[in-house]
Amino acid sequence: MAGKVKGKGTAQLELVTGRFDSGPARGPVGPTPALRSARTGPLPVRPERSAEQGPLSAADGAESKVERPVPKRRATAEQMAQGQREISISEFFTKNRHLLGFDNPSKALLTTIKEAVDNSLDACEEAGILPEITIEVHDLGFEGSGGQHPPDSKNELTKGEGRFRVVIEDNGPGIVKEQAPKIFGKLLYGSKFHRLKQSRGQQGIGISAAAMYGQLTTGQPIAVTSRTGKGKPTHYFEIQIDTRKNNPVVTRDDKLDDWHQEHGTRVELEIVANWQQGQRYVNRYVEHTALANPHATVHYVRPKQARPPSSPRRRPRSSRTPTAWSSARSCSWRPSRRAMT
């Protein structure tokens, strides 16, 4: 009995061992060589070379290859050197005006007003003059070319993009005749870049970039009126920018007999803007500028309104509260007595 059990256990052991025996090594799973040759045919056999022919050389291998045409060079170093030239600053910003804040017509309106107001505040502060700044925005599509309502006008402002005239006037020290074309018609030109002093403008790009934007969108030059003091002549300029050479081009230079300002500067720009979408940003900027500069008097005239009189009646209010004109949409901020003293 014991022998039978032993024999039975041996048989079971042999059975288990045989079940997990890997057996002879097998190749990769796939069709047999006979089936493969039946499908694809016999594999090509390279003819053997005799001893007289010798081993296969590199030249023999090159002859067996298919000769392909060598591609011609598109341009040589000399030809590439002929196309290389210097890029003007104005030409660069002409193609990348979004870097200056003129991404769209709504933002361009705000940027134009901001750059001109910053220049006015800086000039008055440096000269020690209490600034009095007038900001005007005129809708040319509504007012017409002569400043009056066209006959077919429905007394509605331009919806969407349109032509607008932006006017910024201040009572600053003015600009001398020789420097006015360079200030408004040349990028990277100013007097504050090399100063170790905090100021609103520094690079000398802002107002000239606004002039370039107006030239690109409307084709009209920037108009500048300036006077340096009482009894001195008033000069009127119309300036364009040569975008290739970054130089000003003065298209008009007149001397005015009379001007209502004893000293100051007036800048007029005609640009393509969107007042419908950008007016809230402009209103907010003018209000915040007046609050941040309580020593300044800011007159703000929006489209569809007449220019306020020179000496309107004002109600006594705080310097941080806007005083309304007779018109509901034209506002003025005046300095407080504490700021005046």
C-alpha cells in the first residue's frame, strides 16, 4: 500500500513538473517560415561574389544606389546681406503699436488723453505754475467738418468707431519754436530720461506715439500751438512723423498775432476712436486725475456739449468734488484754498 501511495505521489509530482516544464525554447509568436514564404514569397538572396571579384568596395555600393539631384541653395550669405538693414524706432512701433497702449480704438482714446495730460502736469510742476488744463473730445461725425451739426444729423453720437478730435490745453511754460517739432514728431526724444527723479513721463515716447497713431489712422498731422510768455509770439505747427527715419516733418509753421493764453501749449489730435465703449474709462481717468492733483484745475468737455464760458458760476464745494457747469455733461475741478497757499 505504501508502495502504491509512493508511486502515485511520484506520478503526481511528475505530472505537475511536466505541466510547468517550459520545454524547448520557442521563437516569437507568428506565422511559420513556410506560411511566411507562401504569403510574401521567398526572400531575396544577394548573389555571392567570387574570389576574383574580391570584397564589395564603397564605389560598388555607391553605383548600386539611386543618384538623387542635389537641392540648390535658396540664398547665399551675400544675398542675405543685401536684405539686412537698420530698423527705425518709428517703423518698429508702427507695426507693434500695441506695445504703446494703442491696442484698439477704445484704449487708444484713453492713452492719447493720458499722455497729453501727463505732459501738461509735468511741465507746470517743473515751472512752478498751478496747472489749469482743458480736455476736449469732439465727435467729428456728429459735429461735422465745420464744428456744426450736419443737416442730416439726428443729434446722435457716433456708435462704434469714428473720427474724434482730442484737444488738450494747459497754461504751462510753453515750448520754444526749435524744440516743438522734435518733441511731438520724434520718438525717444525728451529731457527726463537721464534724470534720477520720479516723473510721470520719462522715455519721450508718449505724445509722439499718439501723434503717430493719429497719422496712421486718419492721415492728419498733430497741431500744436505754443507760447512761452506774455509779449512773445505764438507759434502754430502741423507736424507729421517720418516713420522710416524717425524725424519730424513740419507741414505748416505759422505765427499767430493773438492768443488768449499768456503762456501755455495747445495740442490737437485727430484719431480713430470708440467713444461709446471708451468714455467710461476716460471719465474715470479725468476724475481720478483731478482727485490726485487737488492743486490743479481740470476742465473736461465731452462730445455733444458746447465749450463752457471762460468764467462760469460755481457753487462752493470741496476741492475733491466735481463742480458742474450749466451743462450736465461738462465738469470742472478747481483747487482748494489750502492747496493755493
